[in-house]
Amino acid sequence: MFSSNEQTSRKSIGQGMLIASFCLGLIALTIFFDGVLQTQLNPNSDPDFNERSNGTREVVLKRNRQGHYVASGAINSVPVIFLLDTGATDVAIPDAIANKVGLHRGHVGQAATANGIIRVYSTILDELKIGNILLHDVEASITPSMGGETILLGMSALKQVEFMQRGSTLTLRQLPESSME
């Protein structure tokens, strides 16, 4: 049959393959569940949208498990993640994202937040996009004390669209330019 060395070698190879299979299984499960968690946090990574025959654009957002409306979009063609916040006056952008997008810091000001008074810098977003809704020249604030990768989509942007919540969906509607005058 097999010598003692050959049996030990085959046993070692078998154990190595078992460990490698176990590791690959763990990696696959990690990737799968990471995707599931991301979908739960941001169910609108590719939001549903349409355009009506009269030119009205609509984006339908689903509420996440925490009850918030989070959506992927873009600022000046750079992909970002928005958290809709009707309590925020402006679009509030963390410092790291402002640098990534290349935003200019305007005058320094103060903003009242749930955590107290903070320093902010005014800026203007050339373009803000969610689905097929495109807004231009949106007032925003660069917020150095704000961490994370999420932008608060405040009323400086939301006042330019109609929005309606029904059940666990929120519909954003941008009327054609001629209807807004």
C-alpha cells in the first residue's frame, strides 16, 4: 500500500484542501452578506425613475430598515450617497467628500445642529443628481465636523422638487422647466 510518509503527505494535502475550502466558503459568505447589508442600508443604490410625456421626471425611493430614505446619486458627476433630511436647511457635505468632489469653500458661517453650533463653509453645487432628476446651482454647506460618507440632502435641494410619501416609498418629482416659472 502506501508508506507512512506518503500517508502523512496525503493527509496533510487533504487537511490543507479542507482548510482552503472552509476559507473560500467564509469569503463567499462575507461577500454575500455584505451585499445584503448594503441593500438594507441603501435600498436605492440604483433608484427607480421615469419621465412622463409632459417632461415631469420622477424618482421613487424605498425606505431603508431604519426608516430613512437613502439614495445613491452624484454631485458634479462624482458618485455619492444621500440621506434625505427635510430638517436640514442646506445640503450638508462632510469635508472628505467635499475635497473628493473638488468643492470650493466659501464664507465661513455657523449652523445649529442637534449637537450644538458648528462651523460650516458655504459652497454651490454645479450639479446634483438622483436618478433622472438633475438640479443646478444648489446651495450647500461643507461641514468639517461631519464624518462618514453620507451627504444630508436638505431643503436647499428638496425645495426644487415636489415630494410625496406614501407607505414606505417617497416619490421625488421634478417638473419641466417651463412649468416652474
